[in-house]
Amino acid sequence: MDDTDGIAIVRLGPDDASDGLVLSTETHWNQNEADWRFFLTTGIVFGVRDAGGQLVATAALLPYSSGNAWISMVLVTENWRRRGLATKLVDTCLNVATRQGLTCWLDATPAGAGVYGPLGFTPTLQLRRLRLAHPEPAKAGADASPATGDLVQLLARDLGAMGFDRGPLLAEFAGRPGSRLLSNGDAVALVRDGRTARHIGPLFANRADRALALVEVIVRSETGPLLIDAVHVQEAFLTGLTASGWTIERPFQRMRFGRATAKPTEQPFAVAGPEFG
Ligand SMILES: CC(C)(COP(=O)(O)OP(=O)(O)OC[C@H]1O[C@@H](n2cnc3c(N)ncnc32)[C@H](O)[C@@H]1OP(=O)(O)O)[C@@H](O)C(=O)NCCC(=O)NCCS
């Protein structure tokens, strides 16, 4: 018998945010405590604790709207891996989702894709995570501040890109201390804090050059490391980022479990993050 066969899967609550953060930090992920609190208050998070009570594995189901949900924070501490914990936790999320009639989406790391494929997830679009370690601030006297963006415009474009509404998520992001909602002509993007780097996304624009121009003004108005999760088919955007010093860190594969829902009407340049879609 597998030594995890009888293991208890428990529902986690808001008080588990700091334990969750320990797990995501072990894997060098960028989520901060505010992200964990969002999952634990808005979503359904399952976890496994070892005999000493330490949290050793998690998976989160984040219901959105129109019958869609995101699965993420699938984490297993190093010495508990390859014993079926991730499979059990994702299966638990899928059971809840199926009972509620939800189509599930996720953005998988290469290791995660090995778990989700056998469970029945199928690949959709690809993403690339890029990092800019040292943004170059604007020279003294130069106007470095992009215009403040409009939340209503951001929500409308996100609805077009996802095919379903994520207003509560994006409004919560925009309201966090340190968050910036920025625009440059038709381009609009959100910038928020992360544990090790600030994150740009989602980012919408009518053309790649406009998306790159917005990233450029954001970079000049930021001082620390930045991350962006770019949609792979936006080739000119990706090429422009790498030409201006961004480096590709890792791929993510978007996957879906269940029937396709509404048809997106636009492709974003960058997403809100693999944990949120
Ligand atoms: C990915 C991760 C969650 C897997 O957890 P786990 O409990 O070891 O996964 P399971 O034991 O349920 O694995 C089930 C199957 O998935 C596949 N798999 C698991 N880890 C894999 C890896 N690192 N590379 C390739 N395939 C992998 C295997 O087919 C495995 O079956 P096997 O052990 O019989 O070969 C864990 O390695 C982890 O936390 N990694 C860091 C964070 C991460 O990438 N999370 C996924 C985010 S999308």
C-alpha cells in the first residue's frame, strides 16, 4: 500500500496563509501573503499536513464566473514528492468543480503538466515567464510616470480575453497597497507586488508596439526586479522584450478540464499570472 493512501486531505482557511507562503517560498515562487489570503478567502484550498502538523502539500480551486474556475497553488514539499499527493489534491479540486459544473483551467509548469495530463487536462495556449532583474530608472528630470489606467477598461478587456468576468480578482489586485493601474493610449496594464519581484499583468493593447511602449514606461518608473507572463503567440511582443533585456525564465502550458465556454474576442499580451490565469 502506498504510504499516502490513507492520508487526510483537509480544507484550509485564512489562518493558513503563512503556512502556504512557506510552501510556495520553498519552490521560489513569487506569491506573497496577500495572494494566499485571496485564495484562502475567495477560493477553496485543500492541503495535507504531516504527523507533526506541518503543511506539506496544497491545491487551490478558485471559482470565477460563468461556470469557470482556476486551479493553482499545486505544491508538494520536496521530500513528499512522487507519492501521488499532487494527483490526489487536484482530483479533490476536480470533484468539487464537477459537482458545481465548473470548467477548470490552469497554467502548468513542466512538472505540473506531468500531473495534469493523466487526469484529463488538455493543452490550450502557451506562456513564457520573463524577468527583468535590473530596470533602468528614468534619468533625473525625465517624465517617467505613465498615466493612470481605468479599471472599467481593464475589466472589459479582460472579459474579452478570458471569455468570462474576473472583476472581483482584478479589483482586489488594483486595491492592494503598491498596486498601479497604468495606461498608454490603448494599452492598459496592472502592476502589483510579489514576494521577490513586482508583476506586470494582465496587459492588453491593440498592437505589440503599443504593449511594448507601455512596458517601457512601466520599467522606467519602477526600481526593483519585474516579472511578466507573456502569451507565446504574441511573438513581436516577446521578441521586443528579450531585445530590451528581459530574460525568459520558464514556460507555462495553459490547460483545460471540461468543455470550452465562451469564446475570447482578444488575445492579451500578458496574463495576470499562472496562479490566476
Ligand atoms: C509538480 C508537483 C506538484 C508534483 O507533485 P507530486 O506529489 O510529486 O506529484 P504526483 O506524485 O501526484 O505525480 C503524479 C505523476 O505526475 C508526473 N510528475 C510528477 N512530478 C513530475 C516531474 N517533476 N516531472 C515530470 N513528471 C512529473 C509523473 O507522471 C507522476 O507519476 P509517477 O510518480 O508515477 O511517475 C511537485 O513536484 C511540486 O510541488 N513541484 C514544484 C511546484 C510546481 O511545479 N507545481 C505545479 C504547478 S502547475
